[in-house]
Amino acid sequence: MAVGAQDKLDKALVRKYQSLKVDNAVIEASMVDPNKMLNAMNDYANAQMQAYRIQQTLRDICQKAITMNIQYTQMKSVKSKKERMAEAARKVIAAQMAKKNELNLKLQKEPRPSVA
């Protein structure tokens, strides 16, 4: 990969402007001291690394606390649709039988009219 003019147009522009002197502003006066900038970047990187280490330590502590206090409970067994339907039918039949028994008790307690 070459650096510089690639075609005739670029070469012509370079020839035209290479003799011109450009009055560049003094960059060093407006620039931040490189050592100061590097120190600031180093401080920022150190703070980020320290925050990451604290986060990792906190995560490890939380994981240990959770695993020490965890209580395992047995999950309910998942019933098939057929089993659920059978259970629902049993409940309906039980409710109907309870109603029938209740009516029978009421009939037994009530006096029957005598036929004369």
C-alpha cells in the first residue's frame, strides 16, 4: 500500500501545493502536556481495574453466600393431559356424590307424610 498521490489528478494537486508554505499555529502551546495526559489515562485505567476487581470479589462473595444458604425443594411432577383430565373428572364426581349424600341426609331427617 503506497502513501502519496495515486493518479494524475492527485500528483498535479501535490505539485501545485507543495511549494506553498502554510502558517501552522503553534500546536504545542495549545496542546496538553503529554506526560500529564498519560498520567491521567493511567489513573483512569487503574480506577477501572480496581472497580472490576471489587465487582469480581463481590460476585464471588454473593455466589458463596447463595450456595451456602440454598434450600432445595422437590419440584412437582409434571402431569400429562390425560392425568389432569382424570383428576378433574374425579373432583367433579366427588362434588356430585357429596351433593347426593347431602340430599339423602336431608330426606332421612325430614318426616315423611303418611298416606291415610
